[in-house]
Amino acid sequence: MPDIIGEYVDRLVTVEMRNRAMNHNIIGGIYEQARAEGGGRPISARAAQALVDAVRPGDRVLIVTGAGYAPEAPNGESDGPPGAAALAHALFWGLRAVPVFVTEPCHAPPVVASSQAAGIMVRDYALCHDRRMGAALAVSPERQEEVAAWAAGLLDAYRPSAIVAIERLGPNEHGVIHYSTGVRPEACIDLAPLFELAARRRILSIGIGDNGNEIGFGRIFPFMKDFHPYGRRCQYEGGVGVPTTVATDIFFPASISNWGAYGLSAMLAFLCGRLDVLHTPAVEREVIRACLDAGGWEMRYCTSRFIVDGTEGESSMAIVQLLRDMVRVNIASPDRGLSHGDLDH
């Protein structure tokens, strides 16, 4: 049964809605490649089961997000923090885990605002660890040379059972981070060392992304080099392409990274047999609005309009509603109603 619902969860969150001037008509091919590389099962089902198997009550799960930089989007964008908040909600209520958000200082305000709008308050780690009171927050250094030591200390301190990247940019083969159309942002911190160290420590890792430049896409790096419109070029001389080399144990591409996180949360709700593990469309509205108001703007025109990756916020609300209905009807007791005869016949 998980693979049946997972099939349709994956279909829903990979419905592409992109302006034709952007990288478009690509998510279907990316998804099929990622699914085949991962063994053929629906990816949302595989990722959710991996979390259920790895995470026990009280365990910490790192949720790494943050994309978009000054001067265009000094606190990041509206794709990433809402997905991180949704997953934190699912982990907290479904697996009784302690979510720990990991991000750069500039991205922290939208991440905190999104989580608190989802009802997961961001608290001191001692309260989270000792009493499971909400989610914790860990911010990275602002100097790249300090990241490796910080990453080791973070994993030592939190001893996570899993680490999930949602719309977190990763470097290409030259160690350069890009936006999806070959633009190179300034003053960004590369958090890939955290995933490299997690791999060495055999910590389960999941990557969710939508355009080739996010952590996780490294699992299908050779494919992306040839398939992606900016696989081998950038918008500056000498650029070799935007796809990241950073892989995760499981990679889940979606049309919008938030939607991938919602799909994973829906599968956790299904496996837990509890609809409340997945947030509601009404909460989704509050989360997106909180993210935008905290500076996590829509990335196309860098405004606080109710938009995520070019799609109206109501579309994200609709995705959440459809996912909730998928979970609801699949966890309900078998029931034909009154007009379809006896279930035993």
C-alpha cells in the first residue's frame, strides 16, 4: 500500500508549473532518472520509510534549508522555509522527533517565522532535547573557512539520526554555488561539508530540490550535466554549469522544493496512520505569509507577493489539500458506503 499512495504523491508534487523563460519541461525527466537511480520505488514512499526506520522518539533530525541572497533577496526566498516547517511538524507529531533547523544567519528569520506559523515553536535546544518542546535552530558561521569545524561540532552535539536538505544550494564540480539559471550569488556559505561528514558517519540523508543546483542532485550529476539547460554553461565567462555534485542517500526532486517536503510529510502521515501529521491548507497560508513577511520573498521579482517559485500561494494550499485527501482516504477503514454492495462480494 505505501507504494500505491507514494506513486500518486510523487505524481502530484512533480506537476510542473513554470514560465517558459525559466528552465521548463524538465522535472518529469529528472524525476524518472532519480527514481530509476534509486531502485524504482516511488521516492516519497522510500524516503518516508527510511525516516520511520531511522528515527526514534527523542532523536534529532537536522533540516537544512536556505536559498537566495543579497542584494536581490537578503533573507532568502519563499521556497525552502515553508517546506522545512512542514517537515518539522510531521517529524515532531508523527515520529516524536526533535527537529533542528540548520541555516545561514541571513535565512534564519523566515525559517523561524515559518516554523512558528506551523505551530512548531523554535526554542532553546535544552528544552527541545530534554522536554521535546518544539524545534531548535543552529546557524552556520559567516566565514567559509570555519564551516568544516562547525559541521563536525554540530554533528557531535546533536548526534542526529537523519539530515534532510530542502532547497539548499550545493556547489558544482568547481566548488561554485549557483542559482538555477547560471547566476552566481555573492556572500553565500557552502554547507556541503555537513553532508559529506554525515555520509562518513553513516547518518541517513535525504535531499529535496527542484532545479539541479540543490543538495541531493549529486546522485544524478552526470545526467544533469547533459540534461539541464545550464548543465554546462553559466551567465558569466568560464562557468561550467549549475548542477551540484553533492549527493544524499535518497534524492527526491519536485516541481517546487516545498511540495517535495509536503509529499514526504504526507507519506509520514500515511505510515503513522494520522492525518494530523500533515498540516492543513489554512496553516499553509499562514506559513507562506509568515515566511514572506519575515523576508523570505518570492524569487522571481523579489517581492512579498503571495507567491512561491512563480506559483500563487493558493496552488501550494491546494497541493496540501490534495495530499491530505490522499492520506485520509487511504488510512480510513475499508468502506463502500451504501450504494456499492457488500464489501465481501
